[in-house]
Amino acid sequence: MDGEIVVARRRQWTPEEKAALMAEVEPERGGRVLMVARRCGISKSLLYNWRSAWRAAKRAPLPAAEFDQLGVLTDASGQSPPMPMAAVP
């Protein structure tokens, strides 16, 4: 190597690639985490972490949308403008 420094970069996985790997390790499909990890050249703990995050995301309820009226501005005459405007903090 003659003083050459080799820097290994972390691989970036797309959501589609992660989904495909997660489908392979699902028990219903008979997949094994260790076999998939070896074939892809990644750590089995990475697959377990992805699977945990994937399951947690499925269980998490979507937050309900809430709207609060912050205020309505009026002009000097006391009449409100044609379109309500939110108060700026």
C-alpha cells in the first residue's frame, strides 16, 4: 500500500432496499437474520435494529391534527380585515 490510507465509507441503504431485506428476515418467509446479514455483508445487529424500528413505526399512532387560533388582527377602526391573520409572537 506504500503509505496509502484507505477510508471505508458507510453504505447508504434506500428505504426500498431496507424493506426488501426486512421482508427476507420475516419469520413467515422462513428468513434468518444471520444468513441475510452474511449474504449482504452487513452486521446482523443492523438488521435487528432496522426490524425493531420498522415494527415501532407500524405501532406508533399518527398524531391528531390540532389547530389553535392565535389571534385576529384588527385595524384602527375596529373592523376586522377581510382575512384573519395569525398573531406573530
